[in-house]
Amino acid sequence: MAKITTVIDIGSNSMRMAIFKKTSQFGFYLLYELKSKVRISQGTYEHGGMLQKIPIKRALKALKEFKEIAQKYKSKKLFCVATSAVRDAPNAREFVALVKKECGLRVRVIDGIKEAFYGGVACANLLHHREGITIDIGGGSTECALIKEGKIVDLLSLDLGTIRLKELFFDKNTPLQHALDFIHKELSKIPSHYQSVQVFGVGGTIRTIAKLAMRRNNYPIEVVHGYEMDVNAHIDFIDNIAQSSEARLEVLGVSEDRQDSIRSGALILWALLKHLCPEKIVVSGVGVREGVFLSDMLRNHKHSFPKGINPSILSLLDRFLPHAQHSQEVKRVCVKLFDALQPLHQIAPEYLYHLKIAGQLSSIGKVLNFYGAHKHGAYLGLNALSYGFSHQDRAIICLLVQFSQKKIPKDSNIAHISAIMPPILTLQWLSFILGLAEALCIARIPKDITYTLKGKKLAIKSSKELYLCQEVIAKLSKPAPLDIVFL
């Protein structure tokens, strides 16, 4: 199977390319990504859907260079898909033939249901929630997938897109109600069983709105994938964007290349939220491109990762783990110590999940440099645990890795993320347990080792003396009074 795969998505507004590198059967990461504002749909809605000559020329130029870049990165597999603007065009076949002739690329024109499927596959596998409704607002259409228990159960495509509405209504300065009437007509096609407490927001419009919201709220983490927005708290803000002037959009911080399409996109999102009535938007940084890649990668696994598999963890371990056996030992000891110390720390079992992953990743920073390895590991984790984690998950795991051999501070060092974190004492206990596990795993850990808590004394019994381990443990900062004795 190809280690490096390229996916090109010819959208109505932008043409995007993503290059993925596999590190193992299920581990992968994004190697390269590029966007070109080709806007192939320009002028189509005024000319019966026909693709126009100038946008076609832009598309051909971009595709030629996209192919060159894929070859530069030694991509062995390349998928090129086209969505709404091309599939609706009477001259779509001529365009596909022209791309084949001039660029040597085979374009697969996918229908709205297939487009919704790819977005659904991406969200179902790469977000941290297993249930929701995808809302993928593109330039020419909006796709939805209903996801339950991590499986896609229904798909639909609506003729609602940012460029479609822009050219039909916004460019002509028609009353906003005309655009809303058009939107509501399409929304009437959504079946009544499309119900969920949360929606998964896909596409440039929703990512842009999320970035604006993050900036307004001084949100501490810059990553947009996995960001959660309370609908009631943001619905008026989304409506405000839809009704703003271009000057106002600039003040809000909307980038220049988004200013001409963000209002129509915000109006579609606002109407969908009013119609579906979710409580929360979970922003997705993945979509059709990731879906195309995953549907190929997971074609023999019903388009889902096997239970317990996370591609980001695997990718990190594949690339940066110096000693796999040590990683698994630390993870196992973390679990045993968490259970043994439960009467003292009284931490909810849900945080064992973060502790186990931190145990696996605690050594990855050594590949960069042994000195400061925990700090390097935390940075790698925060920036590479891209898929399947909430922002809180990522922050907790990385704090544990960074401070596993010293007490997590209560001061300004972590004040910027305190709003999304559990109590500091919980973090300090988890960090201490990880540091204790690492110390116990310095040398080969005895099979007969046991951990027994009596009151505030932890007795560690082993057939080996564990001399070096005892030296390290003596230096650990304890979150509460605790005696550790070796028997």
C-alpha cells in the first residue's frame, strides 16, 4: 500500500490538495496541504451552470502545479475529486477530458451523497464525539451526514452554497429575506430524524467563524479542529456576520479572501442551526479530502478504525518512540498505581484515559533531545494529537507529560489554559503517578512487583532492590502527604 497519498478536491470556491503519509497500517499524519482560490464556479449560476473559460484556465494551472508538488513529495497514489460546481455543469465531461489531456489527471466527479459520505467518514473517525450531524458548507452545496455510535446512518445534499447564494442574491443586493426563502426551501428537504445535540461544522465558513469566536473569547489554544461552540452563546454572532458590511467584516477580523463569501455562508449556518436546534457546534478541521483518504485506507474495515485505534497516537509512536517496550511498561504501571492510590487521590476514572496516553507518550521527546525531553514531548503531543481528542484532552495529556517529574505549578505557567482544565490537584496527582511510573520503569521492572496502600503509606514490594528508582522517587513532588516504602 502507498505510504504517501495525495487527495485533490476541486470545490466550487477553492481547490485544495492534501498529502498524507502513513507511518503504519493505521497511523498517519498530514504531510503537506495547499489551497488555491480557483473559484471554478464563478459565473456558473448566471449561465445555466456552465463552467466558464477563465475559471477553467485557473483550475488547469493549479492542477498542473498540484500534480508537480505531489510528485515532489513522491506520492504513489493520487485521488482527484470534483464536487458541486463541476457535477452541476452541463460541460462537466468536457472539463474532465481537458484535465486528463493537459494535466494527466483523472477527475472523479462525485455526487452530493458521496460528498456527504466522505465528510461523514472524516468526522466519524477523526473527531472526539461519536454522534452528531455534519454540516459541510461548500461553495455550491451543503452536505450532511447523520452519525450515531460512530457510524454513518444517513446522508443528504442540499443546493446551498456560499458562492451560489452570493451570485444569486448578495451580488444583486436583493433583500436578505429572498435568500432566506431560498434557504428554507432547501431545508424543508431535511428528514425529521436528523436530530442531535451537536453538529460537526465542516468547511471554510465554519472554520472562519470559529477562529473569530476564539479570538473574541481569548481562547488559549489556537487549533480549530475539535473546538466547541455553544450555539445559544454564538447564534447572534453568526447572524451578525451574515448581516455585516464588508467594512464591518474587516473590523471583525475576517480575512480578505473570505470577506466576499462569509456572509452567505454565515446565513446558511444560522438557518441550519435554527432548523436543527443543536446545543453545540464541534468544529472540524477535516472534511472531504480526509474522507477520501480514509475511505481508501479503511476500505477493508467498514470505513472505521478498529476499536481502540487512534491514528495520531500511532503516528507519534511510530515516528518518535525510542523504545516501544518501555512505553507499554510505563502505561501498565500507571494503571496499577492509579488503582492502588485511588483511596487517596479520589480522581474520577475518566482521567485514567489521559494518564494511560501520557504514559505511552512520556518518552517521545527524547528523539529531539534527551535534555528537556518532557518539554519536547509535551510540545509534540499538543501539536500532533490532531485526531480524536478534545482540546481539553490534548491539554491534560501534554501537561502530564511536561510535568511528570515535577509538580504542576499553580501560577501563570498554566493560567492561560485553566478555563478548560480539571482542578489543579487532579492534574498534580496524575502527573505524580506518571512520574512514579517512569521511575519504576527506569530498569527492567520485576514481574513480582506489587503496590499496597495502607493509610498514607504506599508499600512497593519487589524481588529487586530498585536502587536507582528509589533515588528518583525521593525527588518527586507529592501532591499530598504520602510515604513510599520499598519492601
